[in-house]
Amino acid sequence: MNRSASMRLASRFLIGALVGGLAAGLILVSLAAVFPLRFESSITRWTDAHGQLDPRLVAAVIHAESRFRADAISPAGARGLMQIMPATGSWIAEQISVEGPIDFDDPDMNIRFGTWYLAYLLERYDGDITNTLAAYNAGPSAVDRWTSAGETPYAETSTYVSRVLSRRRVYSLLYGTPVLGSLLRAVMTFL
């Protein structure tokens, strides 16, 4: 191979590598934008405090509930990242001995309350993740009524459970793998 052919081959390889790198970078940015993992230290802190609570499940719940918007408010009045209803939040505060004003727009407090509630529901439903998520969405009394009567949940609740479980798989794939997770976390610092 002559020098000219070698140079053309090398430049094609270099251009191909550059285009491939740019495409991979765009894919990473897109994944991080669609499936962000914000407030990871709070998620880890509070899932660790509750033993076997999966941080990927919490990320999936947050994504489904608020898309990681700390100031989200639902039409029903649920607030914050994990969409805590004020009455539920007051009950949780009593259970965990939190006094004073409760700021559900504070990400750490909202994650603290939401993870406690998820852990409580997991225990209440003997680790049944489907019933836990259904209760998180529709309330424990609705789930208890459905299970005792052999009924199916509301269509909205069934959709919610499916959505959270699929997002949990995505978060596990994206952030649970060391290399990809590290790359996505690095990309997140720029978004």
C-alpha cells in the first residue's frame, strides 16, 4: 500500500471514529435527558436507611410521579418529587417523629418521606412490589379492597404499576452498570 492510500485509510478511520464518538455522545445525552438521575445522594441515603429498598425503584417512582421536578404539584394536591399527599405526609411525619413544618418541595425531605412510605408499603404487602406500587398510587385501602374482593385495580393504577416497573428496568440498565452509569452521571453534570 502506498503512502497516499495509507493516509486516505487513516483519515477515513479517524473520521469514522469521530462520527461514532459523536453519535455515542448524543445517545448518552439523550438517555440522560429522558431518564435523569437527580438527587442521587438523597435517594441513596434514604433507601439505605430503609434496608432493602431499591434505589432504582425510587428513581422510577420519582420519574413516573414528577419527572424529577421538585416543585411538581398534582391536580389532587400531591407535592414534590414523590408526589406526597398532605394527609399522607402528616401521617408519615407522626410515624417517623418529624415535628414542625413539612416542606414537600424540599427534595431531601420529600425523598425521605416517600422512601419511608414505600418501605412501609413493601412490608405491609410482604414484599409484593405490584401491590406496593398500586397502594402508592391508589392508596392501601383501595388495594386491600381489590385483593379481598378479587377485583382488578383501576386502569390508571395498572398503567402506573407497569410504567414504574418498566422505568425501574431502564434505571437498572442505565445506572446499574458501572461504565454506562458513570458515563451518564458525567453527562448529567452538564445538563
